Amino acid sequence: MLDEPESKPSRRYRGESQAERQSGRRERLVAAGLKVFASIGYRAATVRQICVEAGLTERYFYESFASKDDLFIAVYAHCVERVGAALFVALEAADDTPEAKARAVLSAYFGEIERDPLFARVLLIEVLSLGPNLDHVYREAMDLFSVHLQTDTPELFPRVSADKGRTEILAAGLVGAIVHVAMRWVLSNFRRPREEIILGLLDLLLAASR
């Protein structure tokens, strides 16, 4: 049954305000977008397919998003936030040593990817199919990952910590390596065991910290 229109912002329907219902519809569209984009690809996906998956009419899609591009940006932001939350929890629990911090980052990142292949596909594969108008979405996420690596794991950059430029370059290189390995892992359908992936990249991160 479709939601009834409201004449007053304060009116509640089934115990929810208009704003709460709109927020709930938006969350359903983001969840549906993640599933559809990952399953058939960003380019093949249509607004109609996403609405069917969400169980909503198209008018509710345009209540929250101007276009399929806008929805993808929201879906991708959700994925990035999810990674960030996993990394935060892992780093909070890790000892303040280079190996402990590096392992925490890698275990959280690759654990989240392996746990949800649909999420992994959007995070690492579909974002690269957006075209030049949306390239900034991927670049900004990579930059954010790099900044977090510098600020949250300074133990990995003792030799270059006094040189901001060198630290930024090293962090960008490490992030690029991690993401590239993750991308290949997803495309291989997780052929190698996760611990093998983590150990290989752990060697790289610890070598950079020496």
C-alpha cells in the first residue's frame, strides 16, 4: 500500500512522521541500488528496476534522487562509510605498533569485502564504469582513504613523517596497492584465501614503515 499524502509536517501515519517515512524510502532505494548495480552493472541498471527492487513507485525515487547518477553517489557514499566504520573499530582495538595497525587495516578492509560480495563489487568495480562526469566519486574516496591512512596509522610512516609531501605520496601508493589487490581479488571470485592476501600486503606496508 502506498503512503498517503500529508497536509501537515507534524501528521503521523502508522506511527511515523513524513520525514521519517521519506528517510525510510531513501534507505530502501539505496539498498535496492546497491543490489541492482552490483548484480547487473551500473550501465545496465534502470530507475524502474531499482524501484521494483525497493518496492516503490518511480515518483518516490525522484522524491530523493534527481537521477540514477545521484543514487549511485549515495550508494557509493554508503559503501565508503561502511569501510570507514569497520576500519575505525579495528584500529581502536589494535596495539600502537606498525604491524598491529597494518594488520588491523587490512583485516577490516578485506573482511568487509569478503563478507558482502555485492558491496565489494560496487565499491571496487562498478565505480570505475561511471564515465568522466562521475570520476570524482572514485578519486575522492581514494583521497579520503589515503588521508585516513596518514592520520590514523602514523606508525606506518616514521621515516617520512617530517615531510608532508613524501608522506602523502607514500600513503597514496599504499592505498593504490591495497585497492588494486582488492579489485583483482573480487574479480577472481575470492580465489586466494583472505589471510594470504593480508599477509602479502602486510609485507608491503611493513616494508614501507622501515
